[in-house]
Amino acid sequence: MGFLKRIFGSAPALDLNQLATSQTLGEYAQVHLLAQFDPPRPLDTPAVRQRWSRVLPQSYDETVALLTKLGWLAQQGENYGTTAAAAAPVAAYRDRLLKERDEVMPRVRQALKAKDTSEALEIRRTYEARLPLGKADWTGPEPQMSHSALTRRILLTNHWLLDGLSPQTADWLRFYAAEQHLWGAGWQPSENELPAALGDELAAQGMVGMPPVEAAYWKARQLSLQAENHETWLRCKGGDHVRRIKLVGPDDEYTCESCRALLGKEYLVARTPELPHRSCTSPRGCRCVYEPVLESFDEQQQKV
């Protein structure tokens, strides 16, 4: 009865513009949820609804019903979408999110330039903690314990992937890859960010037929994958529950025959081929990754 009374009784006096500028999580979380339905889409899964309910003043379902009653959200078949009455406050809230992102990214870059990856990760976590679900739409999953260490490894790497590149280009790619790894996200740089020789140098490495910004993205992705694969291999090597590693990765028009021939194959940890493959000829580089093969309980018992 209490739920019905809250929803179908007198509507609470809520000011959507005020909620959009509030510094109280429970208040602006309602606008954040509203913004998720522009463009229209179905309601979230039960697990996601439960996460939302932890930060909203009322449950997810109650909030959706309230926003609908107030005329800010409307059901459209199986989807829900924001209404014209909510358009301006939602746009203002999104501008606020963009401003907060633009304020925090230079702080992370400054920490990375000082090679203080722990500080950079702390800045990211503080930023994401202010968001209702603990992450932004553009950031990656919750960082693992080794995240800042891997970011630092990328910053300091002298891997053969950088062979033949000028010091300026190599340094820029290290930083670009480390920044993306720190955020757990990928984006192409703008052309005015690129070192002058980067396009020609990457083309000389075989990354031909693509704009320099795209080539930079894929080279940075290779550097990140190399660090992540090496970390996976070290964990498997030092663990008791993994004896084999499988090579997995995309099998598409950009997968070279050298990589395709090894996809799905399993190896003993000590005999696992190095990634990235030196024989890879894909213009996007080797995208293969290590996947630990976990032993079943029966397999572990047979070793005892």
C-alpha cells in the first residue's frame, strides 16, 4: 500500500533542473537514470536495477514510476524514453558530465607524465565514485589490483613493437597507450595530437592503408595487449591451478593466417608462444590474447 500511495498519491515537488545541478548523489542519480533513456530503450535487468536502487532515494521501479508520473519519462511499447519536458534538464546534466570529464582527464595526464600511475588511478577512482553506478559511460570495467602497475609497465616498455620508431614517436605511443589503459577505454586521437612522423613510421612497420590516427590507435592497442598478456602469463606461471593456456582472439577480415592458425590451440604454460606473434602480418597487429585453462576438481585430484 505504501508503494501505491507514493506513486499514485500526490506527486512529490521535484525540480528536475535543481536535481541536474545538485551535488547530492541521490538527487542527481535520478537525472542520470533519466538520461539513460535518451534514446529510448527497455528497462534494465534485475541485477542492474538492484545496483541503481542502492543510490536512488527509492527503488529503481519506484523511480521509473515516479518519473513517468511526473511526465519526464514515457513508455513506448517495450521501451521507455525521456519526454520533451525533460529534454533541457537532461541536456544540461550531460553538459555537466562532459565538463567533469574534461576537468579530470588533464589531472590524470599530469600524473602519468610524472609516471605516478597510482595517483592517476586514484584520480580515476575518485571521479567514478561520484557517478551513480561507479563508472562513466565511456570508462572501462572496475580496475584490477595490478591495473596501475600494468599502466606503468606500458609507460616504461621497450618492447620490439617499438623497434624502428623515433624516440619521439615511441614516447608518444607509450603515453597514449598508458592513458587508454588507465581509463580502460579506447579512443582515436585527433590529428593535431600526432607526432609529425608517426604516420610514415607506422606505415614503414606495415600499418598501411589506414589514416594515421587509426594506425596510432591500433599500435597503442598492441602495447596494451602485450602488457596484459604478459601479466596473464606470469599469473599462470606462478599458480597451481593452471597448467595450460589457450590462444584466443578475433577471427575476422583483419586476422592474418599466422594468427588464425593458432587460435583455439592450448599449450603448457612454459611452452606458450610469445604474444604478440612476430609473424603477424595484420595491419592492425596481433590481437591474440592468453586465456587460462582452469582445471576441474577431478583433474586437480589426479595430480595429488
